[in-house]
Amino acid sequence: MAQNKNALIRYKTIDRCLQNYNRHWTLEDLIEACSDALYDYEGRDINVSKRTVQLDIQMMRSDKLGYNAPIEVYDRKYYRYADPEYSITDIPLTENDMNVLSETVEMLKQFKDFSLFTELGGIIQRLEDKVYSEKTHQSAVIHLDKNENLKGLEHLDTLYQAILKKIVLKLKYQSFTARNPSDFVFHPFILKEFNNRWFLVGKPNTKKNQPIITLALDRIVSIDYDLDIPYDNTGFNGDEYYKNTIGVTVLPEDQVQEVQLKIDRSNAPYVVTKPFHHSQRVLETREDGAIVVTLQVHINYELERLILGFGDAIEVQQPAALRKRIRKKLLRAIAKYNR
């Protein structure tokens, strides 16, 4: 259990004790109560030190968590609330709290396709009721890019649960280039989102050394399970797998290349503050304000689309093959406008 959750359990326990005026609460009593509460949550003994509870009381008295609890010591031994009606659960929410809760609710609702977040539905609804009952409804300040009409979103939770429970899938899948869908067994490793589209990453259950592949969720026709095949994602690490890649098209390790790009003055700040890739380094800053950056990446479809999206603001300097390919695509584009 996370330490911050343990702390919240202790705060609530101390709060409950100090509301009980029918008993005198010593520091040792509070330590014992906190230990019992954590045992109930964890199912194991947790050593709550005297120093820990003293710091908890100090934190509750402060305004760091917004409690400002009126905890006092009387008879030089016992603890209680100076205000018998006080409780940390009755603290009114500030306007800033309301704004934070509003935006948190909006962001949580973006993930409604996952049952993990669906289980939060009641909590989110109660948060909305609390927020909107205490402040005038206003439009969201944070707007996340989304397209709820995308095909394949209905598969998100099914695939999420399969990965979570390590279940092998039987998929019917039809790529854009295939005339008919094909059926195959698949070991799902992770779900990946890129450019507002979702993908399933894993291995087909065909050959022992079958390479990892990426499937677009919008091309999945149907999903079933195969509980007789042992699930295997041995050695897969998503961060390691995508470390040299922009997007989702991963190439062999030996195909990582150094890409050198020149960005004009007006676009240089955008590229510096939002790097194309974690390997990006500024190689040179020109007198006219342009910059030259280097990347260590796979040269894939997504990288080319990224470069083309900058139009005349970017120039590929290296490698020569990529420079030539981008040039040919730009010339074909120009030809279409010259017709």
C-alpha cells in the first residue's frame, strides 16, 4: 500500500478518536488505534512509531492539507479537538478545490471505455454532484483531444482485461490491404495510443520466434478467448520496445539511424520545447535563428509524416536516403498543385 494512503488512514483514525469525548486519548492510545486500523486494511502488522503519529498530528494542525485541525493537549497528557464539532471530513471545499475536482472529473470521463475506470463511475458521479451543488456549472478549462466516433474503441476494455488477466486471444482481423479477414491466435502484451488511435501490441501464436506485431483496433472484426493456450509475454518491456521509435512502427534494432533536421527560425522554439523524440539533441544554432537537431530513431512512416507535416519549415540533411524520399514526396505534392 502506498505510503500516502497509509497516512490518510492514520489521519482518519486520529480524527475519529479525537471526536470521541467519552475517552481520554494519550499519544500511546492514538498509536495503538492507528496500528489497528492499518492492520485491518493491510492484514498484517505495521509498526507505527511515536514519531510518525506526532508528525501526523503536526500535519493535521497545519494548513498543508487544508485541515487546520484544532488539536490541543490537556492535562499535559491527553489529546482532543478544541472544537467538539470539528472533523477533517467536514472541511468545506475551496473554490480552487472545486476547479481541480471539475477538471479531474472531466479527465476521468475520457477513459470511460475501460472497466477499470467504469468502476469509478459512482465516485465520479458523486464528485460531479458535490462540485455542481457548490459552484455554478462552467465549461471545462482542460480539453483533451478525442474522437468518440473512432472504430475499435468498443474493444478497449475487452483487450485491457485480457492483458490484465494474461489471456490468449482468438482474433478475426482485416488489414486495409486484405480482401478478407483472417483468423489467428494472439498473445496481447500492451495497448498503445498514438495520434488519437489505439493499437494492440503482441505476438501471434504461430512460430516460436515470431516477431512482435502491432494491430490497429479499428481493423479488429471480432475477439474471442483461448483458455487452453498458456499466455506468454516473456521478456517484453514496452518502454524498451519503443525507445527508438516515433509512433508505432518498430523496426529491428540494427536499423536505428541518426537523422539530422534543420528547422527554420519560426518553428525552432516549438521543436525545442516539444522534442520529436527523447533522443533529440540540438547540434547547431544558426545565425538566422534556425537550428539543426539530431535524432537516433527508426526511419518509419510516422517519422516521415511528422517531417512532411512541417512543410517548408523543415529540411532533412541526413541521411541521404531519407532526404531523397522526402524530396520526391514534396515534388509529387507540388505536381498536383501545378495541374
